[in-house]
Amino acid sequence: MSKGPPQPTPRHGPPGPGGGRGFGQIIDKAQDFKGTMKRLIEYLRPEQTRFMIIFILAIASTVFSILGPKIMGKATTKLGEGVLARYAYYMQLNSAIENHMPAAYINRLRHQPIPGFDFAYIGKILLLMIGLYLLSALLLYIMAYIMASVSQTTVYRMRNDVKEKLDRLPLKYFDQRTYGEILSRVTNDMDNIANTLQQSLTQLVTSAVTLVGILIMMLTISPLMTLIALFTLPASGVITAIIAQYSQKYFAAQQKNLGELNGHVEEMYGGHRVVKVFGHERESIAKFQTINTELYKVGWKAQFVSGVIFPAMNFVNNIGYVLVCIVGGLLVAKRSIEIGDIQAFITYMRQFTQPIIQVANITNVLQSTVASAERVFEILDEPEEIPDKEPATVIDFPRGNVRFEHVRFYYQEDKPLIDDLSIDVKAGQTIAIVGPTGAGKTTLVNLIMRFYDVVSGSITIDGVDIRDMKRGDLRAMFGMVLQDTWLFNGTIRENIAYGRENATRDEVCAAAQAAHAHHFIQTLPEGYDTVLNEEASNISQGQKQLLTIARAFLADPAILILDEATSNVDTRTEVLIQDAMASLMQERTSFVIAHRLSTIRHADLILVMNQGAIIEQGTHPELLARGGFYADLYNSQFTGRQLDDNIVS
């Protein structure tokens, strides 16, 4: 079947080193970030109340967590005061002894209570901290629980919208795209959105609140030390930007070489026998080694350069810690701050860079998520098939008269495929359609079943224009057996019964017998209850075809469409099936697309198509006697003669 031009497949950014999102990663970006973000927010709007609750819980949890180091500093200060008091006591006692103070004075010092530690106060501080951290963890748990519901509810609605949209899209959309691309949008992109809503949004809120909260706590301790701590941030940013600039090109080269290596390996394994037959093992190994060596070089450089970032940042941060400790010690000496505040400040300083890195990573994740959402919205924005006419005409007892009147159709406007086609098929006739590849044979069938609408002209069944009928009612009149078999994961009985709902076991067996499938089904371990796997690879290709033919028998349609239905069975089985088909086709209109012309010699009418037009029509003897295109096509299958290039083109 002729198809429109394939659409470009969207690029998915490869993961960073180790499978995570790291420095040097190539991020997939949306073409319309703002517009897509607005549409994504619209999907989140019904959850705005729960979002407010999540935001409040995030703030409360983060505040409780941030207060911990400050309160812990109070305990450290109290411990420090106890140590200093005890040190002062022993210094005073030693000084009195060394200076030969009066014995009474020394005895009085010795009998004084030795200064100790206020463990009651320290215990209260520890209990308070445990309570704060437990409360923070509880709020985080509640927040995660609510966010899981929000994200899954949002993606659930989005999935339903996409599913309903796919049901309304015309066949043209699926013909112009690979199944993998569509599945990627419905599964991978949806999962990407769900994961971001579940994890990244809550992390973004907590990181932002943590960043602001830590900055406030640092300022309350010492504005001077805060200024020193903030001075290290631009230095870390500059180092990161410089190193990332170099690592980016190495990561890009690494992904390029990795793609080449995967492609080469897949190609060599897929064509393993061909490589062996033509003796290209050495060339294959040499090419693999060349790509692998190049991948090693750029991979080593990418990992090394990106690995330098963290030691460089640690170096800058350690310098900041040293400066803070020196300035903090001076401030403690001047009694401007307490000793516990230095401990709290260093803790805050270590925590300060974490939310910054998290926000940077989330920004990359958000770019990828919006790109995924954009691909999903592209499906939702696709033009839908023309709605069914209301009220629709229903043919209660179809006879099978099919008429094409001046039908014109094209997949691409500048390349007409069918031009002014007229056919008048009477009920009960068997119409064979033959011609070279791309002549429009399968397109003709797609037009009859209204998978595509004609550009001009009309197609009628029993005098009713098919555009005046509902698609479901129209297609219910047809039974199809295609060259490409389609079976699903289930029992053989369920696959045959797919042709008619609520079919009994006896009816299924009768259909299988008519299709000459009953015998091989009985030889299977579970008979009709044998479960076919997803690819139906546990039966042969010919047996698959027999099951699809049995399905058509069971459906008992008014009009049959057979697209090279016996191409995958042996000659003996083909003869049996043709006999069964002959009885099935009695008093039914049948359209048979065939490449093996020996199978359609008894057709009532043979339509010979080329370049979308019927160039010959008649019975098999008539067309042979005419000695035209059909005769050349027929004879070439038995004598090996080649068709004239001018005729086929």
C-alpha cells in the first residue's frame, strides 16, 4: 500500500554517565517551552488545592529540618561552657598552688563543687531535635503520599485523553509513523511526566525553601561569615561552567560513537549468516575495534573531565570553610557569637550547595519533561478523522452491491494515486485485484472500508454512500484475511472467536474445520485452549494464517476482503482452503488481492491496476486472450519472463 512520507522521529536525549542525569548530559528540549508548560499547568489546575497543601507541608518540613543545626549549636555552646568552666576551675587551683597561696584558700578551692555539664539542658535539646526531625519526616511522608496521588491522577487523565484521541485519529496518522514512535509517546513520555511530577516538583519546592531558609539562618548567625560563604558560590559556578563546557563535547562524541557501536553490533548479529557466507568476519571485527577504540578515547576524556568538577568544587568549598573558621574564631573571641553558632554555620554552609545542585539538575529534568509533554500534546493536536454523519444510514440486510463512481484519491496532493476510478460490483461476485506493487490495490480496500475518505467521487454499498454510514456499522459488514497475520496473546479459541462475540465452542470448531485448521489444533498439547504467546511464535506462519481464515469463517460477513490470504500456506493446504473459500464466497461479494495469479483464475471479474487506474478488466480467459498487461504478468510467473520496464513504471 502506498503511504505518505514518514514523519521524523523525535530525538530522545541519551542518559548521562551511569544512567543518571549528570554533567555533560545532552538534554532533550521543547521547541515551545512556555506554551507547553502552560498546557501542562492546565492539566494540574484541578489539583491546585492539594498542591497548596503540598507546598505548605514542604515549607513546614523544611523549616523544622533547618532549625536542627541552630538548636544543636545551643547544645554545643552549653558543652563548651561546661568545658571552659572546668578548665577555669583547674587553672585557678593550679595557680593558687604554684603561687603558694594560703592553705585555707587552697583547701576552700579544693572543696568547692567542680563545675560540670548541664546534661538536663542538653537532654532537652536532644529531645527537641528528635521531635523536630520526626515531625519533619512525617510531613515529608504525607507530602509524598499526596504528591503520588496528584501525579498519578494527572497522568491518568492525560493517558485517557491520549487514548480517546488515538481512537479518533485517521489511519493516515498511523501509516505515517512507526509503532515505536507512537508507543514511546504514550509510554516513555508519559512515565517521564509522571516521574517528574512525583519526584522533581516536590524536590524543587523543598530545595527552594531549603535554600531560602538556610540563607536566613546564616544571616541571623553572622552576616560577615555569610558574605564569605556566598563568595565561594560564584567561584564554584565559574569552575563548573568551564569544565562542563569541555565535557559537553566529549559526552556528545561519546553518545555518537556509542550509537555507531550499537548499530554495528545489531547489524552484524542480525546479518550473522550473511557475514559468514561472504567471509567478512575480519572487516567486521576491524570496524568494531575502530569504533570501540574511539569510544574508549572520548569516553575516558568525558568521564575524566566531568570527574574533575567535584574535586574542584570541594577545593573551593574547603577554602571557604577555612576562612569561616578563622573569622568565626575571632568573633567567638570577641564574644560576638557563641561557639555553637560556628558549628551550626559550617553545617548550614555544607548544606547550602546541595539545593543549588538539585535545582540545577531539576531544571534539566524539567526541560526533558516539557519536551515529553510537547510530544504528547502533538498527538492531542492532530486533526481527527471526519465525524460520522448524524443521523447515519443503517443497512439492515446488506446484499453486497459495491459501486465506485469517479473516485479520486491521493496520499500526497502532488502525487495522485487513484484518478477517476469507476467500478460496479454486483452482489455475490468475486472481484480479483491484481497489479504491481504500489498500483493501489490495498488502497482500494482501505477506501471501501473507509480507513481513508475519497478526495472526490463516491463509494456506495447497496446504493448508500459509505460516508452516510457510521464507520462501525460499515466495517461490521466486512470480513478480512490479510497477508500479515494478527493474533494476540490468548488461547486459540479466543483468537478465532475474535471474529464474533459470544461464539460457542461448537461454532469455533466448525469455523476451524472449514478453514482446515481443526486437525493441527487438535495435535497441540492443550488443543483449542493452547495459549499463543505475544508473537504467536509457538505455531508456524502457515498455521497462523489458517487461524485468521477460521476467524473470517466465524464472522460470516456480507463482504469478504482477502489480501493474499493463502500466501503463507503450502500448495496442498492452499487447494483445500480455496475449496473452502469457494463455499464461503457463495452469495457474498468478495474482493481478492492476489500476487499469485493462479489463485484467481475463477474470479467473476479481474481488475488489473497500475498507477491507481484500472487498465484492464475481464475474466481470466478474456484477459489472457487479449495479450496485454495481465497476460504478461501471468506468463512471467510461469516462464520467468520479465515485464517491460515501461509497462510497470
